[in-house]
Amino acid sequence: MSDVVPVRFSLASLRPLPHGLLTHTRHAFAQFFGRAAETTLRSPLFTRSFTTTAPLPDDLDEVRSRLRGPAIALGVDCALLTGPLVAHGPRMIVTDVDSTFIRGEVIEMLAAAAGTASMVREVTARAMRGELDFAQSLRERVATLSGLPDSVFSDVAAAVELTAGAADTVRAIHTRGGYFGLVSGGFHEVVDRVAEPLGIDKVLANRLGVSKGILTGHTRGPVIDRAAKAEALAAWADEFAIPLEQVVAVGDGANDLDMMRIAGLSVAFCAKPVVLEEADAAITVPRLDMLLALLGWDTDSAESSSSTPRDTRTE
């Protein structure tokens, strides 16, 4: 056993929580951590949190698996939080973009304009499953965009749909004095246009080559792969003087695993099996505001826990 810390296990669902699951969770949580306080949030979602202060078991991964296994099997989202994330909440949330913060994949939307969507979709799927090196898959997909006019950026940005609850999640962390970042294997030329109206604090993405208003079929600058995503998360946390244990990382594919591993809470969002297996928390329905419920935040509350001013900027 380790030091005594705050511990919370949260459940959230679009449907009423099954009675059997609540009974199982109540007993399992008590077995591992002792008696818990139970809380139902003011939220349009169905939620329940079990909270206490206790020593952490030596094998926390096993505990996490025992608690969340039945929930995931029943389609109920869940998260086990410990330490400062329980006591104070996160101070920064960093999410992937494609199929996480937004619906769909920007590269596929660009490819649709080039008539190569089917080819690009297959390469994307293989990369997300971890079957292809990301840099290699990016080169293959971007090559199919050669010859497109750069006006396609504004066309695609206008067609992008935010994931349900995405704007609410940005607003929630800002209201509490925190920061929100986007890290993407997609492209600044589109992602920046999505992020700016929402006041996103940090953005990192790839950049596409353009010559005389025409896409070259190449990227320019460093490739934003899984290592670059993790480096960005760590750098932003350092810039804002935020301990990594108070950072939440959200992703859906193998390219997100490195940043998820260094964050205080890793969240698998409608994720591939390799990501779901490793993550601390699981969101299985395409609503990003599920994260707010799992953090124990009332989704209809606008009260701020901090008046610290924020700098908003992108890279």
C-alpha cells in the first residue's frame, strides 16, 4: 500500500445506470478502498461517483480493470481518478482532433475533394490500429492531395463538425482557470480555423506544402507523430507550470498512446482496442462532455474555481 490519497471512481451514461452495476461497483470499491461517499451530478447524463480517501493498492491496474470491466461491458463510461485530479481537478486537457474533438478525419475530407477518399480511409484505419508507421502513412495519404487548390482548406474547415460536447468541455476547463490544447496528426491549415473561435490555448498539427496556391502532395516541417504529441503535452504543461498529474489526455488511436501514458489521466475516446486496453478511463459514446461527468464536474455549472487569467496562443 502507498500513501493515503483521494480516490474516485465515476460512471456516466446516456441511459439509467443498471442497478446491478451500481451494486457491483459499490461492493468492489469498498473492497479496495473502504466505504465511499456516493454522488449524483446535476447533469443531463446519468452519473454516479464513489469517492473516499485511502491508500492506493500496490496493483492499481488490476483494481482499475476490476472496476471498469463490467461498466465497459454494459456500455457505461467510467474513470478511476486518484490524488490531485480528485482533490483539485485537471488544470489542462489535451485532446486528439480527428474523430475525437471533431467528427471524422480531416485528411479524408481533403481526400474527398481529390477523389482519393477510399484509398486514404484504408491507410488511416491501418495507421490508427498501429499497423503502419504514422510518418509513412501520412506521406502516402498526403501524396494523394497533390494538385488541389489551397481554397480547399476553408471549404473543409467550414464543413467540420465538432464532436458533441466539445465546445462545452473547452468552456468548462476555461471557466475553472485551466487550459485546453489540441494535438493532431492532421493539419494546421484546417485545425487552426476550428480552434480559433473556441479560444483553444494551444494547437500542434502538421503543415501541408503549398506552391502558387496548389498543394504539392508533401508536408513541410516536422511530422507530428506519437512522440511529437507527447512532447507537446509535456512542453505545454511546463510552460503553464502544471504538474503532469493534473493533465488529462484524450485520444482514440495508437498515435495518441505516448501522450496518454505521461498524463495524469488517460482517456480512450471511442477508441481502438489497443488504446482502450491501456487507458485509465473509457468513453464509448461520441460525446466529449462525458469527460466532464467522469471528472465529477457538474455539466450545467458555470462557476469558476479560479480567477487566474489565461494566455491564449497557438504554435
